[in-house]
Amino acid sequence: MIRWPWSRSRLELTEANQRAAEAERRAEIAEQQDVAADFRLHLSEQLAERSLRVTARLRTEIEKNGWTELLQHAWGGR
């Protein structure tokens, strides 16, 4: 069977186009994963900030309640 000299080039071009398309698809997936990771990072940072605020409020309440209990005990209450 006779092969035309340009048939090999066409095959190589087709394969190169397929590899390029696959690389583009992988790049798009990587970009989507990066965006999702950034979103999750933002949510976790918000959660950490909220946690710190809640913890500070709880510590304040514990200090207030502890002081109140000491005063009540000192004044003969409860």
C-alpha cells in the first residue's frame, strides 16, 4: 500500500490537536478547582473569624458570671 507523504503529517497534526484540546480541558478543570479552593478558603476564614468573636464573647460572659458568683457568695447569696 502506498502512503502519501503528507498523510503522516496529517496524523501528527490530528494527534497534536487532540493533545492541545486535552491540555485546554485540563487547564479549565484546574481553573475551576482553583476557584472552588479560593471559595472554600474564604468560607473557612469567615468561619475562623466568627469563631474568634464567639469565643471572645463566651470568655467575657464566663468572666462576668464568675465575678457575679463571687459577689453573690461574698454577700451571702445563693
